[in-house]
Amino acid sequence: MKMLFAALGAACLSLSAGLALADDRPTDPQIAHIAYTAGVIDIAAAELALSKTADDDVRAFAQSMLDDHKAVNDQALELVGKLGVTPEDNPTSQALVAAADAKRAELAALDGTAFDAAYINNEVDYHAQVLAALDGLLIPSAQNAELKSLLETGYKLFQGHQQHAEHVVEALK
Amino acid sequence: MTLRHMNRREVIAAGVLLVASADAVRAHNGTIHVKIKDLAFSPQEIEARPGEIIEWSNEDRMAHTATVRGGWEVMIPVGAKATHVVQAGDNVDYYCRLHPNMTGRIKVIG
Ligand SMILES: [Cu+2]
């Protein structure tokens, strides 16, 4: 778990508080929970954006995040159901949620183009953090081959979203 | 993988007879199939003649596009197929606008 905090740490220093609690590599039930939580967080951010933005590019981006992460999370639920794995809450998931709640409160206080810019820039950063965690810890730690394969698809999805977000950043300039 | 999905080098390597039959399949059908699965176009590179139809079939649970920068765009909804009629000028790289890490290439021949 240390590596995940290292991967996320640059942007979320508060996460290091959880370090002492979580020394081990995550188990498959924990990995499933972390990956699912990462999707839920981006869905919540997208819902906030859809309720606030007046920009067509930002709206289309947010809708795409909502649809894609729902689809992959549904696929993840089907997989854990099939494998008989129960996703297990853990300090990493909790730290992700706490950081995301704080960020969402910050974004909710903004309006107009200030909101659009902050939302999209955070999407670039957030997707980069999840990619680092997938690559550095979650994918190498996954034991079940089907879970690993779904995480690899998730990696491509987060990478695609990050690049899409970067294009929207350019379009907003 | 069917014959018409083989790239030119593979076809040449397979011999003259196979080239002839690959061309025959093309001539009678004229549709080139590209599968989209797990955020990838397959085959990634295709050869096509002007007037032939490229048909993308999206086996993913998310929508994709085939987009040419500054050019045409085909939307390919979840579980759907979408087509583009190849034009003489379609020697292009394309990508998915929603997931720009997905890329493909069309090489116009003939
Ligand atoms: Cu796509």
C-alpha cells in the first residue's frame, strides 16, 4: 500500500496519514474496492460538472466520464460477482474518498469559466494519479487473471480520459 | 482473421495465389471490418480502395469515434456498427476523440 500512497502523495499529502495503517500490498478484494471507488469518484465529479457547466465541451466530457465509468464499474461488479470476491473497504479507498470529497467541495464553490477550468484541470491530475496507482501497484498486485485484465482495460480507459481532458484544457484556452 | 484483414506484406508472403483470392473476396464484398474491443481498433491498420466501405463494430461498453483531425468523424455507439465510404484522399491516421489513445490508420490502395 505504501507505493500507492507514494503515487498519490504528490497531489494529496494528507493521504500519508494512512501510511502506518497500511503496509501490505493490497489483496484482490481491496484492489477491486479501490478501482471501483476510483470510478465512483469520477462519476460524482462528472455529476457536479453536469449540474454547473455551460460549456459544450466540458458537458460532453463530463457525460463521457459518467457513461464510461458507470459501464466499467458495472463490468467490475459482474466480475467480482462471478469470482465470488467481495470488495473490501480499506485505508486507500477511504483516503481517496476523503481527498475527492474535499476537492468536490472546492469545485462546488466555483462558477462559470473558473469552475470549468478547475474541473478539467483536476480531471487531468486525478486520472494521472489513478494511472500511477494502477501501473505501480494495483495491476502488479492483482492475483486473479480476469481482475488483472479488467484493470488493464481500466488503465487504457483512464489514459484515454486523461488525453481527452488535456484536449478540453486546450480548447478552453 | 480473414484474408482481407491481412496486411500487404503478409499477403505477398503468402504467395500469388492468395493475393488473387484475397482480391476476389474484396471485389465481391467491398466491406472492410474493424473490430473495437478493450479500447483498441483491430486491425489497427487497414488497406482500402476508394468506394469500399469500412465498418467498425463496437464490442465495448462505451461509445467510441473514428475521427480524422480536421476531417470526418464517425460515431460508433455501444454495441453498434458504423460505416464510412472510403474516398481517394483517405490516406489518414484516425483516432477516438473520446479516448485519443485509440488510434488507427487507413491506407488507400489501387
Ligand atoms: Cu473511444
